[in-house]
Amino acid sequence: MIRARMSTHLVLGDIQKAFFQIGVREGNRDAFRFLFNINGKEQHLRFTRVPFGGESRPFLLGATLNYHYDQQKEESQETVQALRENTHRDNLIQTGKKWRN
């Protein structure tokens, strides 16, 4: 936030529904199992996406972003580095100065 207040130009971004875009592997879905009463019958259901309120959500999002950063081509490394340095969870805050021609 301090960088944002000291800069003349600011770019803000947000990954829409970032946490809900992270899928849970089928083998790990039992960790996100819950009971649900359907027509008087108790059924076990499992989340296929990272559920709201999960303690590990910020870690999983960070690991997912880092995985995708690592998959980028060599010519994109300057952009990838800028994203790594200026992204916090699902928010991007990029500052800069006005360029003169």
C-alpha cells in the first residue's frame, strides 16, 4: 500500500473468483468431504473446487499461481517476475512512473 501511495501511476487487478478456480484432485477430495441430508437420507458429498473457509486456501492459490508462472516460456520471464513481485493472493498492484518519449 505504501508503494501505491508514493507512485504517480497505479494498475490494480483482481483474479475473479480465484479460489473457486482451483480444482481438487479426485484422490484428495475426501479431505473436503461433508455430510448433507437429502430427503431424510444422509449423504457424503465432496467438493471438486477449493471450498470457502478452507485454512489452506491462500497456500493453494499461491502454489497454483507459482506452478503456472513456472510453466511460462523464457521470453515471458520479465512479465512473470513482475507478476511474482506485485501479486498478493488474487490481487495485483503494479506501480510505475509516467514514460516520456
